[in-house]
Amino acid sequence: MVFTGACLGSLEAEMKVKEKVEVDTVTDVVCDVCLCSTKANSGELEFATINACWGYGVRHDGERYELHLCEDCFFQAIADIRKHRRIHNLFNDDYDHNDNELGLMATDDYFHDGGIGKP
Ligand SMILES: [Zn+2]
């Protein structure tokens, strides 16, 4: 059997089933602290995600948390955690009190490929 261009075109059209479908898409993520949009000037959504899933044997056993923070609120939270950490280790001689890189895993990681590693 030989299909001409016209026949092949109509055969392909019959094999492809098309219909319009409604798809939910995330268009914005609101910061859980300041309740502002996390959409950057570039149009991309830029936010931090904090997850916790507490397991057996702790007070919050079975509870699962997920928070989204904008850039400002994330770094404010990091500053608060760093302050709490310094107070918690006030009399610990082994603690580096100049730790300004808490949680920093890489820099220059523009393509999410690992960057150049922790400075
Ligand atoms: Zn925020």
C-alpha cells in the first residue's frame, strides 16, 4: 500500500486524538511570612521551601510541614536562626562565633548544577 502525501496527512490526523483540556498551573507562590508574591522581576518564582516530616518518638510525631518564604523573609529567618544558634552556643568554646554561612551550600550556582561548592 502506498500513501500519498494527502492520504498520509489525513491518516496522521485520524491517529492523533486532540481535545482541549484544562490544566492547573502554579502561577504564583505567596510567602508564608509576609504574604507577598514570590514572583521576581524576571517573572520567575523565587522562593525557599522549608520542609519537616516528624517521625516516631518525637512530640510532633506524624506532623508534616511545608513553608514557602520569599528571599527577604528567608534571609531574615536565617538571621534569626543564626542569632538563636549563637545564644545557644554562647559558652561553647568549640563554636565558631563568626559563622555567617549557615546553610550555604554553594555560590555561583546559576544553573542548579552545584556551582562552585561551599566557599
Ligand atoms: Zn516574605
